[in-house]
Amino acid sequence: MGYLRRLGVLAAAEAPAPASEAEKLLEAYERYLARGRGLAEGSVLGYMRIARLFVEERAAAGGVELAGLTARELASFTAWVC
């Protein structure tokens, strides 16, 4: 079906609406990576794997709001993942 969509024979499949704030944030980040930075699909997938872990961790701690995120928190997460 992907082939037919690329040819324009079939309409693009509509993605389901994000279920949560975390999903909205992840979708916005994925769009930024693909469209804003022009990254290849494989690169986007790699970044999204880490981003999903980060957002899930933040959500479990009480929310995905990033306004109060500190460099220390991000560095700690990065050290934990890598």
C-alpha cells in the first residue's frame, strides 16, 4: 500500500489522534526531526527511541512538561541511557 500511496493512487492513511500529552510531544518532535532538520528515516527512528524513553520517564515522574527541565536532569538521563 505504501507504494500505491507514493504513486498517488491511494490517499495517505490518517494517523490516529494522539492519546496523551506525551504522544503529542513525541509527534511534534518527530515532525521536527523529519521536516525541520530533514533527517533520514533511520536517524529519526533512532532519535525517537531515545525521546520515547525520556518522555515516558518524565510522564512517570508526574508529567511531560519540559519548561522546568534542567541540564542536570537531561545529562542524568543521557548518562543512564547511554
